[in-house]
Amino acid sequence: MSLNDELRSRLRESATFPRHVIAEIQRAAREGIYDIRGFGAKRRVPDFDDLLFLGASMSRYPLEGYRERCDTSVTLGTRFAKKPIELKIPITIAGMSFGALSAQAKESLGRGASIMGTSTTTGDGGMTEEERGHSDILVYQYLPSRYGMNPDDLRRADAIEIVVGQGAKPGGGGMLLGQKISDRVAEMRNLPKGIDQRSACRHPDWTGPDDLEIKINELREITDWQIPIYVKIGATRTFFDVTLAVKAGADVVVLDGMQGGTAATQDVFIEHVGIPTLPAVRLAVEALQEMDMHRKVQLIVSGGIRNGADTAKALAMGADAVSIGTAALIALGDNSPEYEDEYNKLGTSAGYYDDYQDGRDPTGISTQDEELAMRLDPELGGRRLANFLNCMTLETQTLARACGKSHVHNLEPEDMVALTIEAAAMAGIPLAGTAWIPGRNF
Amino acid sequence: MITFDLKNNKVRNLNQSLHDSSSDNADFLVTNPNGKHSVAVAAMYATNITIDGHVGYYCAGMNQQAAVTVKGNAGSGLAENMMSGSVRVTGNASQYCAATAHGGMVVIEGDTAARCGISMKGVDIVVGGSVGHMSAFMAQSGRFVICGDAGDALGDSLYEARIYVGGEVKSLGADCIEKPMLAEHQAELKSLLKLAGMGAVDSSTFKRYGSQRKLYHFNIDHAGEY
């Protein structure tokens, strides 16, 4: 029996116990274990949408939108490496593992990034031939688990990224559930097939920034000082972490805010640990500036980057480049309405799918099921990603030209205002229509 | 014999030489290491390297084919992520010895500090003395022989590595249990001791430890074990 309109209009959802909270309590009572899922934080946090560009007017000249050049090139790793990374666009592909993703997805990412002249990144589990072969510029992650780690792959990488933390779970390790441990994944990681594989949260052979300096030196010795070494951190105590990473000898700092994605993490971790990307960028830039290392040690920002507006705003705040993960997967086909029927069978819907951990992804992206993975054509996936990156780049240039900039790196904080008091305080950008930055000018 | 005196020469020059094919089958003598870090890392060829003195962090890290002997003590991360070849230390080794190492053999004639063999992935480790706490943490595969005692939480969250201990074990880590010492295990142990140049050690009293495999799949009823 359904409620009539009058009765329905009297229903009032609790702000403290809305339906999704009630459903989670009921699920926890039934299953006795926390929810593990993929994707990133779903809660609303202050982000780049809370900033606006001012654009040029009387005091500044804009550049002609379709004619005047606006450069997007980026050089990363100029501090110590003999061979810095040269990118054509300021957008890179973030680290995502083979294991979490199918080989086809990794190949697609490499193809798309290479079309656009940018880099892609390995993940926990080592380097596959698919991604090395199809990535003109490949960053090799150096993670606590050291799954698949070996000096030959280090030497054929274009850069090394030491992963200290990840925005979705700073302070947490990884988990690849047994259903995704195929023969190939098991062999690459030296573990039995089908078991839940844990990735440690701490590196096994160094503790703290003093050790990290020695570790970075070892990696440089192994690779004969040829390639840049990045240090990736999840956004938490960002000012201090960036300071310590630079002091330890990083060429590049990769900063991942709490909106960053994951393949499998506890929901409570994703939603309740770390700080948003917006304040983290400001803190990182302040740390670099205080050491007089801004633009000498490059800053890559990730965590909820979705379009050219996010990119332009991150660059304006002082980043050298951004990195995308979740957005790149969506560009490949993740959460596509094409698979709505299959999403429904999994108890979800296109636009809501976040069960990257369970290996049944109908799009063939976050799975090791061979039949599902075959659905993703790496050539087509690569093309889609390249289209998306191209669109992001054009959007970034559009905003930069509107502010009169001939290089996207010429964007600056003074080009922006904040829409909310929270964003003004976090980004260190004045509230629109005022000169007020909460916490300053007192 | 190619001699590198690190009093007058740089570690950088030594490592560059070891990454050159001309080092294949050559004999290197390294003098005056004086605790320097990253000595002889990722040596790619079948080179015999003798280091006369104490070394700092990551000596022989990611060793690929070389046979490295340290006549002295070694700092943290000795032979970390070693792929093959061999590393011998005549004295003691500090923490994280042979961390994540994939292959080859590491021999410590003295003692090692904490976390020896952490996340080992196929290497064989033989320690003549005792090992510190959390040794063989999350050890994945390979064989680990401890002639002396083991500290707290030996083999915590162990996967498929096999551990042999001649002395006392202060405590076992989560999911690590004593297993029967069958004839095949005695034979394996003797073979490892012989390869390590410790064939004279009496192996008859050694005990074997391995994974109970209860934590291979997350189970809420085992949450208290973590």
C-alpha cells in the first residue's frame, strides 16, 4: 500500500539520520564489516568551483581567444635529474595499478597520454609491458609493498615517484581483494592467487625524512642520476610534508587531496581522513616559497581535478601541473550509461558505480575478468582519453587567455576571487567583492 | 683487481663502474667505506666485490648478479630488493636487512636488528646470530634461517616464506605458527646452511615456522588478530 500525497508530504527526513546513513547502519548490522569501495570522497568539500577568475578588463589585456598563442608546456624534474620530463600539456595521468585496473585500461591510459604528449604512471603491482610499450613518458611508482619492483624497470622508467601517501587514504595501505588476483597479478606480486593482498602503509626500509633523503640518494645511484624523482603525499599536514620532501631531495612533489580516487579503501577512510585539495595547494606553494624552491621543485596537484577550470585554478594557485585519475577512468568509459542494465544487476546505476574493488566492472576497466576486460578497446579508450585531455587543455588555455596570459603558468592568485568565506580562507584568495581573506589582515 | 678507495674516490664513480659491462667477471676491492651509504647498489654484472670496512645504508641494494662481501658491519637496508647474486656480511647488519629481496642469498655472520627479511619476495637469508623484532614481517616467499634467537613478533602477517630458527623465539606475530619439521625441511635447512658456509652448525634442534593462512582472506571473526 502506497502513501497518499498528504501522508507523503508529512514525511520528514532527518538531517542527522538521512536515508543513506540509515541504510549504512542497517548494512553494518547485517554484515559486521566496514564498507570497502572505490572512487573518491562523495561528501561536498570546498573545491575549485568555489573560485572564479576575474578575467581581463581595463587594467589587463586579454589574449585573442582563437589566435594568440597560449603555451601549455611543462618541464618537471629540473633540480637534479640529467633528463627532466618535458610535457606538452600541464595534465598528467595519476598512478593506478595493474591489478586494480585491467591491462586494457592501463594500455588505454598510456595511449591517450602519449597522443597528448604527457605522462602516465604505474601503480602498486609493478610495470606492465602494455603500459611501458604504449606510454611515451612513464612514471614508475615506488611503493611500500614493492610489488614487482626491480632495477631494470627503474632504469627504463622516465621518472620515479616515491609514494608516501595518497589523498583518498593518507596513512593507509592498500588492499586488492582476492577476486582480482588473477594468475598474472599473483605472479607479478609474488603472492598466491586468489588471496586478499595487503599493501603496507609504511615503506619497509626507511622511516622518516632523514631516511628518505638516503633512500632518494640510493635510487639516484641506481639510475645513475638520469631521471627525476617525485615524492607523492596525501594532503594532511601539507606545509610540513612538502618542506620535508624538498629537504629530502625531491625533484617534484605530487600532492593528492582528499577527493583523490582509490580502487579499494574503507568508506570511513575515504570520507574522513585528509584535507581537501583546495587548501592543500595553498599550503604546498607557501612551503615551496618559504624555501625559495617554488618553480625549482615542481608541484603536481591531484584529487578531484575534473576539467580545464580546475586545472587553470590549480595552476593559478602555483601548481606546475595537475594529475587526473578518476576523471581519466570516466573518459575511458567508467560509469557509462551504455552499461545501465548491467549496473542495475550489480545493485547500482551509471553515475553511482564505485565498486572498483569487486572486479565485476561491466566497462572492463577495474577488473581482471578477461571477458569483461575485452570490452575495453585500448585504441578507442586511448582516443577518448586524448579527446578529454585535449578538451581540458583548451579550457585551461581559454581561461588563461581571458586573464591575458601567454603561458598557463603565468596565471596567478591575483587572477581569482573566492565565492565563499570557507574557500577564501582555505585558498588564501579574497572573497569576491572584498579584499578579505579570513585569517589574514588582522 | 680494481680498487676503489672511497677516501679519495666517490661512491658515484664506483656505482657507475658497476653499471658498466666492463665490470662483468671483474674483481673489485672497495677500501675505506667508512659508513658511506649506497655502496655497490644495483650491480648489474657477475662482479666480485669485496668491501673492506663498515658500510652505511643500502649497501648492495637491488643487487642483480654480483657477489658482494662486506668485511665489517652493515647499516640499514643491506641488500634491499636484491634480485639475485649474493651478499655476505662478516659482522652485524642493522634493520630492514634484505627487505623485499626477490632472489639470491644474503648471509649475515653476526646478528641483525629489527625487520630482517621484511616483505621478502624469494630471497634466501641465513643469519649466524640473532634477529631483532618484527623480522619476516609480511614475508611473501623465500627461506629464512636464524641460527640464534628471534625477537618479538617473528613472521607477523606471514605469507608463504619458510622460517627456520635454531634458538629461542621471543614471540610469534599474527598468523605465524610452528610447523612440523619433516625430513624434507631438514634437508632444505642443511642445504641452506651449507650454501651459507655454515655447514658445521647443528641443525637437528631447529624449529620451522610458517603461515597459518588464517588472514589470507579478511574475516570479521579474525579482526582481533590484526
